[in-house]
Amino acid sequence: MTHGTDGIDSTHGTFGNGGAIRPGSEPHYNLKMFGEIVKTFRKRARLTQEQLAPLLGYFLETIASIEQGRRLPPPDFAERADSVLDAFGVILAAAKHLTRRKGLASWFRQWALLELGALSLYTYECRLIPGLLQTPAYARTLFTDQLPPLGDEQIEAQLAARLERQELLRNRPQTAFSFILEEHLFLRQLAGEEVTRELIDHILDLSELRNVDIQIMPLVRHHHAGLHGPMRLLETPEHQWFGYLEGQEHGQFVSDPKVISALQMRCASMRSQALSLDDSKGLMRRMRGAR
């Protein structure tokens, strides 16, 4: 299994708009480091966030989120900030390393970084449980079953990256997460009955979070708007929408408004076709065997 792993680097073949990168081959940079660099040069220029925002042409919330390491800077942010803050090229140089995240495939990193500051994130999955909802045992099974096989070091790096991404659900209480999952994903019992019961318990726990909605698409459904396959939609703090589509050997980042509109229509239709939140919880409890 190559994909359905939320962009985890498999180190085999070519993926989308970049090659796969072996875990550990690049240093690990993060958004907090970039944010600290921006904040340091802002203070050096004796500017507040409120003063810097109009100079760069961004909202105050955007500046604050970047400095706190909670979101990916817009494409031209680094160039503007470096010029306005007279940063000697340091901000530009730091921005080049933002997408280097160990354990994530190169084509997925842009999406993973956008997730950090998203206002809302919608996911429909028909192949396997999405990475943000997986248990360690379930995720490890995906990695160990992958073909061509992965080494132990690769598996551990990928598992660590998966668990790190999952922190979003609890660390971003103001982000609205919505998941639509096919019923057959649980009936498959990947990795066995015990792992499946643990998985259902875990997802039921997550469904109690105020910012997480989980709906189940029933096995028998006479009309289904999601037959084109899995998809994700994301809203940025600037209220821009992006999409992400994943296949066997590639991931496609979507920004075309026409395509985004079509994905939004399908997602809205599926939310009405799937079971309600309460009915979805009831079905999961029955699948688990709860009384």
C-alpha cells in the first residue's frame, strides 16, 4: 500500500510534483523557528504586529499566527517581510526550509503545513481511516503492509510524523474538522478485531470534541455524491479554499476555483447523505459490539 497514508514518504517511485525523499535525509525545520525569526527582525525594526501588518499587506491575525508558528506563510510573505524588515535575506533563506518535514512525502508537505492554520478541514475517505483519526496500531499496520516493503527506521519515522499531525485535533480547538467515513472501513477489520475495536473507541472519543464532526456513510446507499473518490477541502484564515486529492502514486493539490466549487458541492451533498452525528456514533457502537 503506497497511498491512503496521508502523504507519508514511501521512498519508492515518483510522487506528484516532486520525488519521494528518504526519511532522515533532510534536517527538520518547523514553523515555530520561522516565526521566531520573523518576530526577532520585527522587534529589531521596532515595529508591533499591528504596525507590521499594513506594511506587508496582511491581516494582524496572519502576522500573529505566523510568528506563533501556527500557520504556513503566504507565498510572497517571506519576500515582503525580508524587504520591509531589512532582514539581510535571512527570512527568505528560512522560508526555503519550511516544507522539510521528516517522514512526509514532498508532494504532501504543502498541504500538511496549510493544515496548521486552517479554519476548517473537510475529509471524505473511502479507502481507509484518515491519518488524523488513526490509532498507532492501525497506522503501523498500514506501514508494515506497504509494498515495496519499508525498513524499520522508515516505519518509525512515518509513524512519528503521523502522530505529530494528529495533535492538530486537540491543539486547534477553533478549527472545525469534519470527516465522512465509509462504513466498510470498519467492517474490513484491518489488523484484526482487537485493533478495530480500539480504533472505534478512539474515533468515538474524538467525536466528543466540540470541533470534530464524524459521520458514517452507510454501506447501502442508493445515491452517493462521493463516487469520484476521496477528497479533502481546507479553508485558510484569509477564507481561501484549497483541495487535496490522493491517488495510488501521487497527490494533487487543488486551487482552481471551479474545481474547488465542484468539490464543495459534492462534500455538501455527502454530508446530507451520510448518517447524522448521533446515528453515526450509534452505528460505531454497534459495530464495536457495545450494548
